[in-house]
Amino acid sequence: MFFAQWRGMVTKQLNISDRRPWVSICIATYRRPALLRATLEVLRQQGFSDFEVVISDNDPESSARCVVDEYDARFRYIPNETNVGMVKNFNRAISHARGEFVAMLADDDPPMPEFLPVLHDLCQRYPGSGAYFGACQVSMESVEAAASYKVDVGKMKFLAKGPEGSVQNISAAEFPMAFFKGEVFPYVLWSTGIVRRDIVLQIGGMPDYGSPLLTDFAYILLAGSHSGCVTVNTILGCQSVHGRNSGLADPHDIEIALTGCHRYLSTALRHRDDWLTLQKSMESFLGKYIINHAIAMRRYLKVVRPNPGEYRRMERAMRNVFRLKVAKLTRFQYHQAVVMQFLRRSFKVLKHMSKTRV
């Protein structure tokens, strides 16, 4: 009798572990146990349980293992022998995913408590799409990062036009142009949605062209362009910007990201009938994004946290960027921002000098 009961329990456990979850949540982490724990805790408290979490750890010392061990068997730990970088770390997590869908989360970008219930309901109401996404908010948690982007510390919502909670069903044909024009959301965050795992594998996961910059946009774009995307105008996730992840400290990334992403998307999309029209919108999107990022980086290296050596590296990188066709149209915008930064600093100096004299 006891043996029969024990065998039944073991069989049940094996069936649970072998069963394919509805969604695999892939998390890349590196030596941020407190942030990882906070994100895992939000996932554990979701009002939906048919998921697994695959945590790929870039720390050779396996510092995240003790955090993951606090959770149940749905939370799987994948250690890396060396730090392979963010993109390869995400792709390693994807390679271990078993779910019908895949969600991509950074360890410091926690989802909302209703993240999975809302997306599962959306999938049930609008079956057949390749991707399902919600809106996001950005949390500026660092004074330095906020000053670099000239915004206040705190949260900013990026909802689409239209009523909150409204749904868009965007076809594969319509998605790329809607994305480039900001009609999907004014800012699309990869950790607020799910993509069918077979599509993720077909597009090769995260694009690996040498820089993590712009890879999230490229991933979302190709996912939605494959089999369409359904969006709900509800905040489902948060991007935390706290200085250590702002991407403002490596000027070389600008040139690598712009050339790499442009080449990657051109190769992936040039077969489309609307490629010539789409190409112009793509290049405008990439140019504006990279220039705005460069303006913030310049402010960071010149004013917020002065670093003459890195600032000179950035100036050299920007000269190379402006030789590229994709960035030539936004050159004026960058130089206009440079002049305005100079005038504002000069005004502050003059104002200070006048007060001193008085």
C-alpha cells in the first residue's frame, strides 16, 4: 500500500516537471541578487501559475543560485562558467525554455502583479497571434540618469493613444511601420510581452551584433512582423533606470549598435514588398534613437559625471556615426543640442559670477 502511494506521488511529480508550461520567463542576471529576488517575488505572486522561470546567471561564482533556491521547482537556475555578456546570456536562457510562449525579463525590470493574468486573458480572447504586449512605464531611480535625460526622478507612463485598456490587433504586414512610427506604443519594452517560442527560435532570439543597444527593439520588431501582435493599453512592466544600466558609459556602443542593428534589420526585412518605404522609416527611427541616446551620453560624460577621456572617445565615435547615411539626417538635431548645452552652461556660469560680485 505504501509503495503504491509513493509510486503515485513520484509519477505525479514527474508529470508536473515534464509538462510543458504555457510560458517560459527568461531572465538574464549578473551579481544583483537583491534586484533578482524582488523580480522573482513578483512572479511568484502572479495570479497565474502555469509558467516556468529560467534564470541564466553570468556570474562564474553562481551568486544567484542561493536566491533561486528560495523558490519552487518552476524556477530553474542555469549557471554560466564565464560572463558571456547580456545578449548571449538571454539567448542561453531561451535555449532552455520549454513554454509555448517566451517572456524576456531583465533582473531589474519587474513586471506588474497582473502581468501574466492579463496576457493570458488577451491570448485567449485573440488567439492566433505571434506576440502579445502591454504598455510600460520607465522608472528613473538615479539622479544622474535622470539629469542625463533631462527628466525628473520617478515614473513615466508610455501608454498608446486611445482609452486605457483598449486592444489593438496589428497584422504582420502592418506591424513594422506601426512600430517605427510609435503607433504600437510610444515606447515598447520587451519585458511587457510574450512571443511564441517557435517564432523566437526562428528569428534567432536576441540579435547578437556586438552591442546590447537596440537589440530589444530589433527583437520586438521581428517578433511582431512574423505573425502579428496584439497589444493592450495597460501598464504591465517597468524599466528601471538606476545608473548601472543606463548605457551611458560606453561611447563605442553607439557606432556598433547603429551599424549592427541597421544591417540586421535590413537583412531581415528587405524581402518585404513594402521594403523601400519601410527602409526610410526604419532609418529615421534608428537615427533619432541613437542621436537622442548620444545627446544623453554627452550630457552624462560632460556635465553629470565628467570624464574627459570617455568624452573624447564619444566625440570620435560620433564623427564616425555621422559618416553613415542612417545618421546624416539627424546630425542637425545633435549639434543643436550641443549648442544648447553650451549656452545653458555659459548662462549658469554668468549667473553665478554676477551673484558673486554682488
